[in-house]
Amino acid sequence: MSDLSQLIESLKAAAGADERLALLRAYAAANDGRGRTGTYDFEREATDLAVEVPGLIGLAEKVLRNDDGEPALRFLCVAIAFNGRRRERHPDAARGVLDHAAAEFGGVPLFGHFQAMALEDGPVADLRRGLELAWAAHAQLPDNAGIDHTCAVFIADLASNDDFPDPGPELRHGLELVNEAIERYHDKGRFYHTRARLKRLLHDYDGARVDIARAIDLERQGDDAPERRVVYLIERSMIDADRHIAHLASVAEESNARLTADTDKLKATLEASQIQAIEVIGFVTAILGLVMATLGEIRGQSPQDALIVLAGVAVLLFGAVFFGSWMLRRRMSK
């Protein structure tokens, strides 16, 4: 049995609040979440304590209200109460815990992460502020996988709300962060879910499908496993829908390109036919004009003089026809 499991069992078996506080005080002395190492494990274990031990959230909130205990114990109570209320889907109560403790723990790096998480699922303005807080926490705790994941979640949320002028670089950065989180904790379904979201937004549908399948497979236990699985199944449906839409868009684009090419060919053919028709009409008109123009001139003249007159008029008329045809082709080719 792990140390955390032993602590959970001891807390469940404790006779009263004083005994529970003694156990929490000993844990806080050995695991001070106000530091810069081991903060993700501290956060996870505080959440497990809140979920597994009935009544512990209320006890932690009582300690905070009464300003009891030393700072390490009180910060542990913040972590238990905040993460516990979030898991219970009571966001207002979770934010209330942070508001009460902000003056005391506002400078603690992990507290900044709590403040960022409190803004998840909010409007776009909250998402932007949450990402700022998450980046600030990440700068102080670069090895905290939970903060890496939170940054990636905010990036995916903002990209889904079209908040980035060019989402590509942001999404790829988020992908790098969640990859680092998965390298350290490869058994977290929500990490794979977030990576699947990022890959879907980057149009890597095959990669997204692999990650969401992994997330679904991992999320088989825990108090909120059914709810998370529903979220993951919805994401899988979105991946399939987006891939289908992308395929239809590609087919439509190819069809449009072929239609444009066929239209250009048809237009060129029609223009050529028009030019040929105009040339024929001009040629016939030139012949008729030639005959009418020279008929009176060649009467009474010798055959040689008549031929000279006829040739001169022919050059002028046919020259005019071909010049007009050349100008028409030039205009249609523009």
C-alpha cells in the first residue's frame, strides 16, 4: 500500500476532526506545496484526499475560515478544498476558496495555477486571463505536468473560439507542452484527450483518433470516469465529423478546379469559333466589295490595267479584313 493510500485509510478511520488535522499537519510538514519541486504530485494527492475521504473538503474549508494552523497546513487545505470543489462541479465555491486565500498565498507558484484553472470553461476574456496565469505559473514551475496541460487546454479553447489570428504556431506550442506532460505521466486520460483536441485543430485526424482512443481506454476508473468518457466520446465524434467535412471540402475544391478548367477550355473554343466566323464573313464581304468597287473601274480598260486596279483594291480590302481579325484575337486573349 502506498503512503497516500495509508493516509487515506488513516483519515477515514480517524476518530474526529482533531485526529484528522494531526494527520494532515504531518503530511503538510513533509510535503509543502508552496515550494518549487514535487508540486504536481502534491496537487494530485490533495485532489485524491478530497475525493476519497468524506467530509475532508468541509474540514479544510473550516481551517481556512478560522485561520487555523501553520502556513503549510493551510496551503494543503487550499489545495484540498479548491480541487475538491472543482471535482464536485462547484466552480463558484472553488473560486471562493481562492479569493479567501489570495492575500496569504498569492505569491505561491502553485496558487497561480489554481487561479488559472478557476477560469477554465469561462468566456473568451476569462480564457485569455487563464492562459496568462498559466504561463506565469509555468515559468516558475516548468516541470509541473499539470501546468503544461492547463496551458495546452487554454490554447485549444481559445483556438476553438477563433481567438488567435494565426492559430497554427499556438497549437503546435500547446502540442509540445502536452507531449512533455505525457512523457512524465503517460497514464492520464485527460492529457491524451487534450492532445487529441490539438491534433484535430491542426487537421491531424489520424493522430487525434489514436489519442482519443487511448484516453477512452485509460478512463475506466475513478469517481468521474463516466463523465469524462462521455466528453471523450464527444471528442471522437467531432474528430470523425471534422475529417468528413475536410474530405468533402477537398472533393469540392477538386471539382471546382476541374469545372474552372473546363469552362476556360469552352470559352477558348467559343472565342476561336467567333473569330473564324467573323473572318469568313469578312472574307465574303471583301470579295463582294472588291467586285462592286472595281466593276465600274475596269469597264473600257485593257485587261492588264483592269488586273492592276483589281489587285490594288484586293490588297486594301483583304488587308483590312486580316488586320481587323488580328485586333479581335488580341482583345479576346487578354
